[in-house]
Amino acid sequence: MLVRTDLWWERRISKRKQGQVALYSDAAGKGQGYVIYGVKNNEFIIHEMFHLSEEARAALWTFIAQHNSMIDHVSLDAPIDDRLPDMLPEPSIKQEIIPYCMARIVDMQAFIHNFTFQESFYSDSFILEVKDEHASWNDGTYELTIEPSGIGRLLQVNDINEEISIIRAGIGALTSFFISYRTCKQLSHSNHI
């Protein structure tokens, strides 16, 4: 999630996401989740919702359900992998995929150097062929090495053993993968990797 300063909460959130705020606190009085919402024309509109535990998630949805006498619909923007449909007794809901933002890796080598990979007990390396029709400096064949500490290096290579497996992908597919929008399996099924 986003790290927000007090100033961000006071000035940005209150102006951009106007409405009511409901906070769920645990038995110790510590905030565990919130929803910023509005009710208009029989619709409960969730501007933002966040929870730290399953208990908080259930409590916030119970709070929303308690408005059933005054609403006909609930609307929210949720991540593409949201599990809400799986939790509903009748998951016949309208879902629409709307891209949240556009992303692009501009400098592949700098990106890999600054990307945090998962730590491991051993290092690993792959041969990666990158295609980028808009930024020729990204085009090329690289050895991607990931150290046990999670630090990655991307070094351009010229001579490649014919028997080595090469991962081939365009910069768009790699961007989708690295921002966790798509998995390797999904990109492979659509012939993007």
C-alpha cells in the first residue's frame, strides 16, 4: 500500500475522496481498517477501502451491508485479483476491468538494478532477450543475475551458447510482469513471453 504522510491525509485524501469515513478498530482500540464512502441515488460508493486483517474486512463489509435499507447497489474499484466475488453467496455481480495507470520501463538495466527481488539461498541467472521498439537502448540480449541478497544485475551479452534457453519478451510484457499486473504463466499463454 501507499505510505502517506499526515499532510497527504489532511490535504490530498480529504479533497480528492470526499465522503464519510468509517474506521474499524480492534479490541485494543487500534485501527485495523477503514472505508471512505458516499451514498448517493441509492448507491453506496466506496472511494477507498483498506483492512489489515480478515476480521477488519468482515467488519467493514458488515457495516456496508447495514445500509441495505437505503441502497440498491454498492460500487468500488478493486484490484484485478480481488477475491470479493469468491466470498459472495451469489457472485452475480457486474465487473469491469479499468486500467489504473500506465507503466513503462524506460531503462531496463537501471530498473533491474533498483528492483528488489526475493532473497534466496543461492544466486540465479537467466538469458533475457528484450525487444523495445521505442527505446533502442533497451533492445538486446542480457544475462540477468539475481544474487541471494535479492540484488539484480543485467549485463548485455553478445556470444550465447545455442543450447541455452532464452527468455524472449517485449518491454511491455516485462513491465506487466515486474509490476505484478500479469504472471509469467499468463504472459506465456498469450505468447508475450
